[in-house]
Amino acid sequence: MTTAVLEFAGTSKDYRGLRPLRIERLTVAAGEQIAILGFDQVSAEVFINLATGATLPDAGEISVFGRRTSAIADSADWLATVDHFGIVSERAVLLDQLTVVQNLAMPFTLEIEPPPDDIRQRAERLAAEVGLPSSAWTRPVAELDAAARARVRLGRALALDPAVLLLEHVSAGLDRNDVAKLGADMRATAARRSVAIVAATADESFARAVASRVLTLEPATGRLRERKGLGWFGGRLG
């Protein structure tokens, strides 16, 4: 039997919201694409921090590749755990004055003015992979629209070959015409790499584009209910 890349079992975390964040059960297989509807911005951050072991649940267990996050011994052990994940979030800082290639070179080196040729080529391959046209590669990130900036964050998240992509309200602030295209491209990119996706979102349009399974979180119980069909469409958060 294949070990799940990520599991939540009976977890609860008090973060001073209206109620604790509860996840009754979540199992993510290698390469699986899951979107979870029902997170606001704060609870999505709590969920990401729990998944990566940055914080521990008050109750229940979370496991990464079959190992409980409660077993993480020290900061070096935690960094090894985090290496399994690529996080696409507005909290991942981009340096607006630097170019797309310079921002994508940063996971590999601090020499970015300019990057060495081999690093520049790796950054350019990432830019192409995430759908950024070559005309954008030498532009400052500050000049890009929200969808292109999300693609830069996706490239940064993929740079070190994670096993799981964690998406945190990725479609927030996007033009609605860009949402489905971005979600579909993220899904296709992850599929080519056999990378799992777990998207915390409130945007059903984005959820259905990025994932093969769309679940809705019931906050009071922590149950995750699978959504079938088209249903309603979420708001601006994503």
C-alpha cells in the first residue's frame, strides 16, 4: 500500500477564531489534486502551517509521508519536512524591483545581479514551465498583473522539486477571466511532475479548475464533504 503524502486525523487547532479549525479526516495520495472550499484567509494560513508542521494541532494527528509532525525533533528536522512542500501564497514575498528571472533564481542562489548562466537557464525553464512568456522574463515583477505574479510564485514553489503543492487563496485578487486558466495550468503542471495539490480556497471556479476532487469543509464538525456537479460559485477569495 502506498503511503499517503499528507494525512489529517481528528485534528483541531484553536487559533482564536469563531471556532477551532477542525479537520476530521483528510488523506492525500501521491499526485492527487484536491481543493477544499470553506477557508477564510486566517484559517487557510492555519491549515498550511499545520500541514507543514510549523504548528502542531491541539488534538489529533497530522502525518507527512507516514511520519507524524509531532515527531519532528528540531529545526533541522522541520526544514527537511518542509522540503516536501511548495507553497503558493501571497505570504511568499516577491521582490518587486527584481526581474522574473531574478526572483525565480532565488531558490538556487543569492547571486542574482545577474544570476550565473546555469542558474539563469534553470530560472528561465521554470518561467516557461509555469506559462510566463519570454517577453516577461526580464521585466520587474512590479510590472506584472496578478495572474503573472501568481505564476512567479508557482515557479518559486516548484523550484526545489516538492512532492506537494499547497495553494493558499491563490485566486484572490485575480481578474475573474484569469481564474479558470490559471487553475487549469497549475493542475497540468503538477500532473506533469506527479506533484500532489492541496488548495485551500473559497472560490469554486478555481477549485474545479485546479483539482480533480473538490471538498467542502463543515467548520463545526471538521467533516470534508465531496462536491458533485457545478453547484454555486465562490467569491473573490481563492
